Amino acid sequence: MTKKTFLLFLTFVFIFFLSLQVITDTDFGWHLRVGEYIINTQTIPKKDLFSFSQSNYPYVYHSWAGEILVFASYKLLGLYGVSILFSLILTICLFFIYKITQILSDNKVSYPLLILAVLLASTIAGGRMRVFGLLYLSITYFLFLKFQKQNSKIIWAMPLVFFLWVNFHGSFILGIVTLLALIVASQVFAQDKKRQFKKTRTLLSVSTLSILATLINPYFLSAWLQAITMTSNSYLYLSSINLDWQPLITPGGTGWILAVIVFAIIFFLFFFKTKIGSLQKFFLLLFSLLSLITSRFTIALFVFLVPIANQLYLEFKGKLASQILNSISVRFAVFALFTVLFLTAAKNLLEINQAYLSPENYSRFLATKSTIKFYGPWPYRANLYLEKNLPEKRILNDANWGNFMIFQNQNRKVFYWGAMDNFIINGRSFVLEYLNLIQAAPDWEEKIERYQIDAVFLPPSFPLIAVLKLKPDWQIVYQDNQAIIFVKNPPTYHP
């Protein structure tokens, strides 16, 4: 093993440990249970598994293959296994970003920049199913560049990528659109258009096969319909309440950090002379603008951003005198940076060891991360009370708590769980029905009767809680600072 290979190996080991984090995704519980269902029954579900409110609703579990991996890793090593799985996938993503950067920078890659990139990648996709979207988009761009720059026949592996992608995550539609856009843009920006047209014909054949490959899934065309429905429904109607679909820059959010980095790079690209091609500039600008509409595009932004950042770094480095690069102040800054990164990796390990000691420890850790008003902490003790005392009740639950209820008890049926914002009932998202209930809309009592709800499990601050406190037929059976549980008193009959 050469010194360079050993250094590269150490870089990716470091990247793995930097991305090894506690799972904080509120959808984790139901993803886990879908994987469990598939492994136990040897069938892929095609309707709602977890609710009593819409138990027969036809649903496309677009991440079913990834959910098998999630449950398998959980069965092997518990929550530790799931964290290791997501860290491994993210590390593989960074490997393909490294290969992309090699192609675009003549094999010159800044390892420190690659290590810093994992911090952004962790924020964008760490510990979430969308990491599979980041993985397959990275591979797609890598295969495209291998063909464009080196005329590699590995481009014919593209349909296999999309066959896997459609079964691992619904973002495959972003991959198809990006691939087609790359093909068109390459032709438009080509200096030798006749030569490029020969490649374009091959790429169009590959893209046609890739589109056909996306039909090889348990749901056939429904996978496409679901991806389109999720995109249109979430962006057009639910972006104000679904954080995943909000713009990159939001009040109180951390997306501004990525935005500042991106727009600083764009400034250099368009106002200073660089060797970076028009195709790269176009896609960086495109996905930057799209990310300002919805942060869902940040995975594509990341794929195009890191190689450009590396190229700019190399150009900038080449213009600096060696005395400056080797100065004490620069060396100290690099040392300080890597000290912080090592401490971050150590902190991640300590957090995992502490959080995964018990379900209650896990809930306490999640409470420290629940700074966003939409996503309250998981009330473990209240949830435990439900399982011990109200196992048969039809419970109106907080939207995100439904996912944890499913995680704690695979047989629990809930009113609402994470994917139900994409359940379209009578032309409306089911999340609107849920919101009408928790906000005590005028017809809330009629809805309670319709769904035969006989218990309520919500944060104390929700409007419905204030209303129920005034109702003599509802009784508080549990209360703490995170949650309150009501049960409906049985009707009293007088002879």
C-alpha cells in the first residue's frame, strides 16, 4: 500500500466516524417496521400498515429495499447497527464524490475539503432514507462524467443504478430529470457539437433504458405516480408545515450556512476567471436556485458543489506563494480545524453510546435536538403509559409521535404516522384532517365520532387539549411537561 493510498484510506475512515451519529429522523420508526414486515412476511406491502384511520389506503412504500437494510441492521446490532448503516452509505456517497472530483480535477483532490464536505452531507442526508438518493445521484453523475471525459463503457451500468434507485428511494425521478438535463446541457455547451452528438445518441439510449428500468419495481407505474404526487402535494400545499419541503433559507434554520458557501462560490465563478466549465456552472446555479424553492434539491446541489469547490481551491492554492501556505498562521488554522473535527467525531461516539443505552435515554437525547417547534420531543414515559394501560384504545396522536409509537410497539395502530401527508383523501392531504382535529376546528367532535377515537395523546399546548379540559366526557389519565393523555368516559345509561 502506497503512502497516498494509506492517506486516502485514513481519510475515509475519518469520514465514516464523522458521519456516525444518533438517528434523529422522526420517520425512523415506521421505516424500521416496514422492513420488519417485509422480512417477516416475505411480501412487499401495498396498503397502509400502521393506522386505524385509513387502514386500507393503497400506498407505495418507495423506500422498501432500504427499509429492509434498516431492519436487518437493527436486528443485528440494534440502533447502533442503524447508525453504522447510514454512516457507511454516506461514506460511500463521499467516495463517489471523490471519484467525480478526480475526473474534473485531473486526479488532484483536497482530502481536507472532502472531510469538511461530510459535515454538509450529514446535515443534508445523514441518518435519513434520502441518503440513498444522494448515493445514486452521485453514482449517476460519476457514470456520466466517465463517459463524457473518458468514453467509458461503464455508462451502460446506468439502467442498473436506476433499477436500484426506484426500489430504494422515491427521489429516482430527480435522477431521471438530472440525467436528461445533463444530456441536453452537454449538447448545448459542447464546443464540437457533431462529436458530442454521437455521445448524445448513446446517452439517450442509456436514459431510455434507465427510464424503463424504473418500471421494474413492485408497484410498476404507481412508483412514478407516487413520486409525482409526493412532490406536487408536498411543495404546492404542505411546504409551510412540512420542513423537508421548505426553502433552504428559513427563519431559525441552519440552511443559511450552506447558502452562504454556495453563493460565495457562485460569486467567484461568475466574477473571476476560472477554468471551471459552463456545464458545471449551469448545474450549480440551477440547483442553488431550486434549493431556494425547496431544500429537497440540496442533495443535487451537494453533488455539483463539492467538485467545483475543490477546483476553486486548487486554482486559489496555485496562485498563493508557498511561503504563505507554509506560514505558522496557516498551519495553526489547519491544526485547529482538524482538532475540532476530531473532537466532533469523539462527541458523536459519546452521544451514540449514551443515547442508545435505553429507549428512555434515546428519548432524552431526542428532546435535546427538538428545537424546531413543529417536531416536539418523544415523550417516552407517556408512551410507556399508553402501552401498559391503554393497549386497545384508538388514540388520536401527535403526527411525529405516531412514528415513535410504531417504533416502540410494532403492533400498535395509530391515527397518524409519518407518510400520511401523502394520503390523498377526497382530493385533500390527510394531514389537513389531522390538523383540523388537533386545532379543534368546529367539526372536531364529528370527526372524533367518525374515527371512533376514544383516547387523545398530544402535547399540552395543542388547541384541542384546552377544549377537552372543558368537556366532562373526557378525563385526563396522564400528564407531564411533554404530553397529556385523555380518555373518553363511557356513556352513562339511566334506566
